[in-house]
Amino acid sequence: MATAFALTGLTALVTGSSRGIGRAIAVAFAKAGADVALNARTEEALAETRSAVEASGRKAVVVPADVTDAQAVGRMVDEALGGLGHLDIVVNNAGGNTLALPLVETRFAGWQKVQRFNLESVVHVLQAVGPHLLERGGGSVVNVTSIAGVSPISRMSAYGAAKAGVISLTRAMALEWAPRGVRVNALCPGWTETDLTARLRESEERERAVLSDVPMGRWGKPEELAGAALFLASAASSYVTGQVLAVDGGFTAR
């Protein structure tokens, strides 16, 4: 069974892989045997991830790009294919949220920015890499979403709507691409220890409020998401498509 989780001889593209969950996924893939194309806005931001991938004995190809720019994403995919030869796995991890306001206080420009970064960026990647995967007749796409897209969180309506859109898009692409051998699933992180949640963890009161909704009573770690991503990317999930795998300490089971 262990070999079902191996990625030996496979290649992957991981967006937003300079830190947090994206870095953990990229490094886990390398340790499982994959060569990895690494994406962030700048090449400098990827230095640590690149070193970790290469320390595992795998090839790292750095493909910096702003994933909200469709043309830049097209170039990113071309560079990844040029460096790796082909792609077997694509992880749409880039995203985030700095907008925490009631909807009536949210400027529409802010709403649009959140949609571009979290939802439209995924569309750009899928449109750029889809023809390659479909032509090859196989592959696994993992779209990283959020518990905010499953269970509404107050003052995060823009982010939740974008991530809910990613879930719907995941299921639609799973239906469209299944006949061609390409699987598409969503990975749904709960409250995880990353730079994006640092402010919440700095305040005892805010941390207590967040964790009160988590049955396991603690923050998740990026490495705990990486194991689930490895499952969805590997042959271990060869009959799984169109699904949302929550790694959230029980948050969505409430």
C-alpha cells in the first residue's frame, strides 16, 4: 500500500509554494519522489522551498508569476513544462485574505481583489494547464480551498464566497475531465498555523475564540495538510474525483 502514495517519476506544479501550506506540500511531494515546479510572486521568495526540494534529491524548477494575471500564468505553465517536460500534478494553493469586514462596509474593489486572488487565479491555471493534462490523458489537480467556503465565517464573506466558488469549480471540472482520465479534488484546510493566521495567534482572546469552534482544540500544522494533498495527488486516490477533503480538526463536523 505504501507504494500507492509514492510519486516516483512524477512531476508537480505547486502555486503559492514559498511558505505555509504550499511549501509543506511541495516538500512532501519531493520526499515522495516528485520533481516540483515552484511558484510565488518572486524567485527570491522560493529560495528556501527550492533548497528543501533539492535536499530531497529532486529537481526544483522556479516559476515566479502573479497568479491573478492570466498571461503571467500562461508563461508560468510554459516554463514549468519546459523545465520538467510534462506535468502530472497541479496544486492550486495560492490565495489568502486580508479583508475582514462586514459586507456592508466592504468596498466592491476589495471584494473583487479577493475573488481575483482566490477564485479567478484558479481559473487561469486550469485554463492554462488543462489542455496539457487532457492531451496526456491523466493527472491530478488539487485545489486548496478553505473551511470558509463550506461553513460561513462572520466578516469573511468575500473570502468565503471565493472559496465556495473554488469548490463548485472543482466539482464541475471533475465532471468535465473525468472521461479524459484527469482527477480534480479540493483540499479544505481548517485553522492552520501559517503567516496568514499569525495575528489571530498573537492575541490570547482571539485565539481562544477561534479554537473554541475546533473540536480538537488546536491549530493545524501545514505538514498535516501535506499528507492529505499527497493522498489526493497519488495513485492512492485513483478512484477519487470531485471531492472536498477537509483537514480541519472537526470544524465542519459541528
